[in-house]
Amino acid sequence: MSNANRHDIHVLNNLIQTAIDSADGYREASTEADDPGRRDLFGRRSFERRQVAEELQSTVRALGGDPAAEGSILAKAQRAFADIRHALMRDEASRVGVVEGADEAVRARFEKALEDSQISATTRETIRRAFARVSSGRDDLHDLRHSLEGQRDASNRLYPH
């Protein structure tokens, strides 16, 4: 690996870990979802994030580096904490809210990488394309959470009918 590529590889490996963490989180959300439509949505998202990670891994190899192969320990701890919250809340809207929050954190990491003035133009374009894929469907989660919150509120006996 040349010194010229070292920073790009470091940034890309961080994004690979982020994409893997996201894929793992979506996979867990898919297995926990009660609704088949949500299971399918989360399963598709998990697959898409794995694809993003694989594409970034290919780029790291092309730059002469060793790509990250797994997610971060911090993300595993965060998912364990989220599992505890889910067990206590037993509320589908809050589960989707946690997924939506994690998705926003993923987007923020990609945005930060795009703002890095030290990465090459080629790497920036690779990250921009990955960011577009990560950002697609963002509104779906937001709309889903609000829909579930509305259902929860409407089923409350204090909700005006």
C-alpha cells in the first residue's frame, strides 16, 4: 500500500465497518419484526448494506489495502443495548425508531467522509455513490415510524374518536 492511499483506505475501512454494522442491525431488526412487510423491508436493507460493504472492500483492495471484514465492537454493544430497550418497551414504533436513528448515524458517517478534504477525488466519488445507496429509502423508515406511532395513539383509550 502506498502512502498516497493510506488515508483513503483508512476512511473506506471505517465506512466498511459502518456498512457491516448497519447490515447486521437490519438483519436483527428483520428477525424481530412482527409484520412480514417490515421483515422484508429490513431484510432488503440488510442485503443492500452488505452490497455497499462489498463494493467498498473491492475499492480498498484496488488501492492495495486490506479491507475490513467485520463490524465494530461498539456497534455490537449498541445493538445489545437496543435489544434490552426493545424487551422493556415491546413497542414496534420504538423498534423502528431505533432502526431509523441508527440509519441516520450511518448517513452521518458517510457525510463526514465526503467532507474529508484529504481523500482523493476517485475515493470521494466511490463514497458519494455508496452514500446515495445508503440514503435511498430514508423516508420509508420515517414514514413507517410515524404510521406506527399514529396507530399506537389511535388505539389509546384516551385518543379522541
